[in-house]
Amino acid sequence: MSESAIQSGPATIPATHRADHSPTPPPAPSVRPKLLVLRGLRINAEYPIYEGRNTIGRFAEKPVDIDLCSQEPPEQIWCSRQHAVVILEKGQVVIEDLNSLNGTWVNGVRIYAGQPRLLTPGDIIQIGTVQMKLVMG
């Protein structure tokens, strides 16, 4: 063995980047809000709410994201074609009426066009004869 190798001592191995930092926890599972039908022709039907605007109404000339056509009997339609919009942004859920004829109701209180309302899990939304509950899951 050479004298220089003896004088320098044992070689050290540098720590890796991963060992220098504490492990990162796994990301929290995303919780997607949805509307669960409480009253309508298809009770317990679920409508997922996606990031951005989710239009509630009846599919006709313009497409809607949440089509309530199958929830009301054809002889008793109270839901407008473009009735309300639910907006999911940064984890918050907001609903706004789109100037519908029969109105949008949250927990028994009517909401009006141009007046968005923040929703919380468990809130009951009524559009026409259909009642839905906001659930996270």
C-alpha cells in the first residue's frame, strides 16, 4: 500500500440526494365532489362534478354536463335547458342559477342569477322536482 493512501484515511462515500432529505409523503387521494339524487326518477344516481364549469339542465340544442332529463317525468318538466352551473375551482364548489324559469334552491332558499353561492358537503340542491345532495367522495 502506498504511503499516501495510508495518510488520507478511509474513503467516504457521499450521501445521495434521497438520503439527505426526509421521504416525501404520498399525495393525498383527490376527493371528487358529486351530486347524489335524493328525489327524482332515478334515486341514488350520482353526477360527478369536474374541475371548472358543470352546466345543469336538459340536453337539447346545447349540451349540458349534468342532464336531468331522465330525472323528471316528461309530463312534468320544471328544469330549464340551461338551468344552473356548478363550478369546481381550487377545491371549492359554487352554484349559480342561470336565470331559470323555476329557480334553483339550496337548503330551501332560492338563489338567483348573478349571485353565486358557495356549497358545502351535505347541502341540498333542488332544481325543478329533483333534489340532490353535494357529497365528497
